[in-house]
Amino acid sequence: MSKGREPQEPRPDAEVSVLEQALWSRFSEDRDLRDFARVWLALQIRQLGRVERAVVVLDTDGGMTPVANWPKDSWTGQDLADAVEEALETERDVVIAGRIVAKPLVVDGEVMGAAAFAFPGTVADAGAAIRTVQWGAGWLNAAIRRDLSLSDRRERAKQAAVLDVLGAALDVNSLDAAALAAATQLARRLDCEQVAIGILKRQRVRIIAVSDVADFRMDTSYSERLAQAMAEATDQEGTVLYPRREGMAYAVNTLHAELHRLRADGDLLTVPLFVGARVFGALHLEKARGGRFDDLDLLIAEATASALAPILLEKRLADRSALTVAGAGLWRQTARLLGPGYIGRKIALIALAAVVAFFAVAKGNYRVPAQAEVQGQVVRSLVAPYDGHVSEQFARAGDVVRAGAPLASLDERDLQIELIRWRTDLSRFQGEYDRALAERDAAAARIALSEIEQARAKASLVELQIARASLLAPFDAVVIDGDLSQSIGRAVRRGEELFQLAPLDSYRVEMMVEDTQLDDVSVGQEGRIVLSSLPDRDFPVEIVRITPRLEASDGRNVAVVEGRMVETSGQIRPGMRGVAKIDVEERLLIRIWAQPIIDWLRLALWRWTP
């Protein structure tokens, strides 16, 4: 009786064969360059055998970027990154420590990327590994060359389409004719059912041309919906595609969806027309039923919109009235103003004369404005008395403290230990001194006495430092700088500034006056300041000093003018900023308002007068 055969385990080489067949099947497909690089890396690893880590770096979007790595979604390691960088710089094959192999990818003499492999141990035959990578790199170089060729073809197709549309627009003179020619040509190039062009007029889109329609009128509900959809793109200042594609930037397309339901056709695309940073109009394209815009169509539409907008704007300006028409219009308006009728214009002229008469006699107080900052009249700095560490902190910037209040303290444990040491030495030297006196050794007594004096002085110094370990406020003040709450235990050096204090009842104002108005300011003048934190009231100030130097601030030359606050408030703190106005004299209102223009004209005339 024959025994049944036991089931056999699948052979590992059979699994490998199936995996390789799947990879080669994907490898032969026409794929994106990134996908191709991932499949290529998988096949290359199968060819090389034991590979611990691997990466492929390609030049994408103007920079070297990893597009495939193994193990997937993991950091390939700094050693592999260094090998890739060396291969890119030297443009040669790189072998590091016999276990890392890197090869640059050179296409038509230009380095387009690199591939690197790290083995778990030293490669027995590094040359064989290099040759295997060189053999496989040919496939990746061919894929890169194919991708570059495809990009070149797309760029040439885009440029040809844009030039055709621009040529059609430039062949005619008027705005409407140019828009019609451009829309018709673009509809043919992109196989669109309809292309429309609209321009912004009084914040609304006015359609000026529709492809293959010579006499277009806004007289249908569809036309109104079309103008609203184009306005949807101009309001967002971005391209709107309906239905929206995955991966595109989000844009509101509600009105495009309504327009699509009204016609039930293919894709809708609206691209704003920009002239500089200003939206000039919009370009709207519609595919036939079931039609879709591919990536090349989107590129051509956006490039056409970018190049067509300045041409349409130029033709719109060329269609405006000439100088003779402007002169005739001016004469007509003058006749209406001086002749019968047109009461409203005559009233406007009388009102203008009244305004001129008012400004001829009306006067006002001329004041020089300036950015201002409140500062303490006296700023006292508290510094570290010795090298040590911050032990405690009791106040920080913004706190109001009274005279003698502690602000912070330094760690005095080391000083206490040093004080004990000097006192111990003092006792020891005293004993030596007594023993020398008992033995009647004058020399030893003098030495011991000097050591006693030195130890006593050292102990006194340490006691003084311990007494100064606590930093106390010298007067009633506000802390304007200093915060040790995050620095407990931090080492400080002797003389290091820890706090800045300013008195509570004595302030000065530093005002930044423009150099063009500096001649109007003098010592003794009065003014007022309004602080940003206290906008509901103003405080009087008096000018006490004008510095002779100028500083640059926000693109202007300013002089620092110092003032004294005549009246203060408990709410005022050093560092507050606001606007000060210095009273100069009473002048005509029109002179006050026109003085900057007059000064600018004088300077311009002086500059250009020979």
C-alpha cells in the first residue's frame, strides 16, 4: 500500500521569480519618473543581493530630492547621504569603506541625480557591485532623458499655442476685435466648445468676446451666469477648474457648478488676466460634452492669460479718446458752466470759491508731530556684586518696588564656606602668634601678626560680599528691565547687569522729529503727548533739549528732541510709546497742509535748476 505524499512547502526561488516578474512588468510600463525610480531601485536591489539601505536622488524642481529609498519611508542614514553628495560633486563612482557604493546619474554631460547602496558588511567584490549599478543606471538615465524630452515637447507645444493666440490678437487694432480673434484661436488650439474673454469694469466683469461670435450681447441668463462665474475667479485672483482635480489648490467654484448644470457640458476653466499685480479680467474656456482639460491644456491656458492681458490692456487704452476729443469735452463743459442751465455745476463753482475764500483767512495752530517714547529721568542699573549663582528672584520687569525691597539674591553658600575657612585660619594664626610671643620669637610673631591681619581682611571682605548677596531697590521705582524667573541657578559674572530701575515720579520724553521740521522746534516750546496705552487723555510736555545729530528711522532722517513731562500719572511706565505734537505758532490752514508739498517742490526745483 503506497503512502500518500506529504504537502511540500513553496520554494523560495519560486517566490523570488514571481516577485521579479511583477517588478519587470511594472518596469516596462510607461510610468512617471518617480514611480519608475522606485521600481528600478527594487529591481537593482534584487540584482545586488544583500542590501541594507538604498536611495535614489533626482533633480526635481530645481533641487536634488530623494525620490525612492529602501527600506521605504525610512531615513537612509548620514553615511549614505554623504556618499550621494560626494558622487554629485565629483561626478564619479564612489566606494566608501568597502560597504557603500554610490553612482552619479549623468545625462548629456549634466548630473541629474545619484543612486547609493549600503551593504551590511564589506562587499567581497566592490567592482562587481559597481558594474551591476552601472548596468542598471543605463535604464534610469534613459528614463530621465525620456522625461526631459517629454517636458521639452510640452514646453514647445505651450509656446506655439501662446504665440498663435498672441499673433491673432496683434493682427487687429481694436479691443473687441483682438479679444474675439484670441478667443477663437484659443478655442481651436485647445478643442474647446467655447472661449470667452471678459474685463473688469466698475468691479464687475463685462464679457467683450466669445469665440466664433462676432456680435455678442449680454441678453441671456446664460451670459449673466457666465459673467458671474468669471467674477468668481477674479475675486479669488486664482484659476478655477470645475470639476476640481485632486491635487489642485482649493478654490470656490459654486458659480461654476451652477453654470455647468445649466449647460451640462464638459470641464469649465476660468483663468484671471493679470496686469502686474492687478486683475484686469478673466479668460473662460469650456470643453465639449464629456471633454476634459489635461495638464498641457491647463499650462497653455494660464500661459496665454498671462501673455494676453497686457496686449488687451494696451488696446483698451488705445481705444480711449484722443487729445482733440479731450479738448472738445473741456470746451463743452466750460460753455455749460458759463451759459444758461446746469444749476448744479454753478452751485459747485460757488462752493469752490467759498472754500478758497475760507482757506485764505482761516488759521490754525501749527504743531509738529513726532513719534515719542517715555523714559525714566534716571535709570539705575543693579549688577552682580561677585561671581556666583542666582538663588532667588522676587521682582521682574514691570513690577513696582519700594526702597529697600529685595529684587533677587545670589547663592552665598560658597561664601559662607570661605568665611569659615578664613575664620579658622584667623584662629590658627592667632595661636601661632601667641606661641611666638611665649617663645619670645620676634620674627615668627611678626609673620603670624601679618597673617592674622590678612585673614581678618579676607574674612571682612567675604562678610561684605555676603551682606551684598541680596539686591535691594535703592529707591521707590519700577523695574524696566530684568527677569530672572527663568534663570534660577544660572551663573552670573561680577558686574553683569541684572536689573534696571526707574523712579516712579520723574519721566522724560524722547521725540523723533523729522529733519524737514526741525527748524520749527526750539527749546522752551510746549506740546502734548498721547500714549498708545492711554489714548483717552494727553499729557503736557516741555522741550528741554535738541540733540544736534540725526538718525535714520523707517526710511526718514529724524532728530532726537528731549522733553520734560510737566504732568504725570500713576499709570505711566517707562517704555510707553505714543505720538507727541509740539505747538509752534498760528498759521493759515492751507499753509499748514500744503507746507510739505511746498518744501518738496522747492527742493526739486533747486535740484534741477542749473
